[in-house]
Amino acid sequence: MTLADKKVLIVLTSHDQLGDTGEKTGFWLEEFAAPYYVLLDAGVSITLASPAGGQPPIDGKSELADFQTDATRRFDQDAKAQQLLANTAKLSEVSKDHYDAVFYPGGHGPLWDLVDNRDSLALITQLNRLNKPVATVCHASAALLNVKDEQGDFYIRGKSVTGFSNSEEDAVQLTQVVPYLLEDELKARGGDYQKVDDWAPFVVQDGTLITGQNPASSQMVAQALLKSL
């Protein structure tokens, strides 16, 4: 089986409210664009999904000039990718058996809508049972928090994981805005949480689970996912 035969589901947030601030959030553009092109250029078949379907909200801050990369600039010129993103499948209507791996881009949105989404929890549970890769980056590691294995234990218990750190949340001044601190919650569920300096790229792989700490880690997560495929 070649990479061209592989199918990866990318699950994006549908949540666009940044707590009670009145500001908008969503997914972080670079954390979608970089992995999307890593997978696409390798010939992998990609499906995009989100809890609500349709156009997932892009965090406006991720479109600012300071945060642009080769991948986001490529996306800005890519009408086909923009069209795909505007028409994501509804996660509840996606077949869990159809995919070889799942990837979750971050941004603050997943803290709210992917932590307890039944379809997302069932998807990760199914892929884990079939020993297929599950990859997350940054805040999207929230999608792992409430997944349980067949024994009823937390999926990440005893596993090496990473995700947006408390010090990075503090640096963006959202510690009091987010519903919980991701680093704390990953540890609370028995995850072996690891991190490096703020904003440095960092990826942890434990079996078929691949996690990245922050936006700078997104391309490396996708590359690790490719190797796992």
C-alpha cells in the first residue's frame, strides 16, 4: 500500500467564541495549512470535517502578517483548498472505519467543542482500537482529554503527550479566559506531559499517538504522521 492509498481525516473546530470576551476564535490557520500540504504533497487523500460542517471559523489573529508562513501563503493562493475548507463534512456523518489516521489542528476553539464531542471521542477510540495514528497539535490535544480505552481508563494515561503549555497560555494573556489550562488537564488524566521552551517546535510520539506543543510544531507533527502511515 502506497501513501496514495492512505486516507486522513482532518478535524477542525466549529467554535468561534473566545470565552466571555466577545472576541472571536477558531482554528489557527498555520496549524491547518502546514499539515494539509505535507499530506497533500505526499499523495495522501484528505477529508476535512468539523462538528457543525461547512466553513470552520479561522482565528483572525492567525491571519495577521506576523503569523504567515510558506504554507499559509500557499493556502491564500489555493482556491481548491479554500473550497474544501468552506465545505467540511459534518463529523457525525463521517465514517469512522474509512480512515487510516486523524489529524486535529489547534487554535483555541477545540478547548470548547472538541473536548466532549461524542463523534470525535468515538473516532479517536475507534482509531486507537485499530492501532491507527491519532495526531494533534497545540490546543487540539484537548480532543484527547476525555477519550477512554476499553477498560475505562483515560486513553492518554501513562502516554507521553504535549500541547499548548501553561506558560504559552500566559504569554498570550488568555490564562483567565480559557475554560481550563490544557497542560494541567493532560497531567490530571495521567498523561506524561512534556514541553520545551515557549514557541519552540516540539513533537512527542508514543506509539500511534502524535502530539505537537504549539503552532511551530504543526509541520513536524504532519511529518511524523506520514512516517506512521
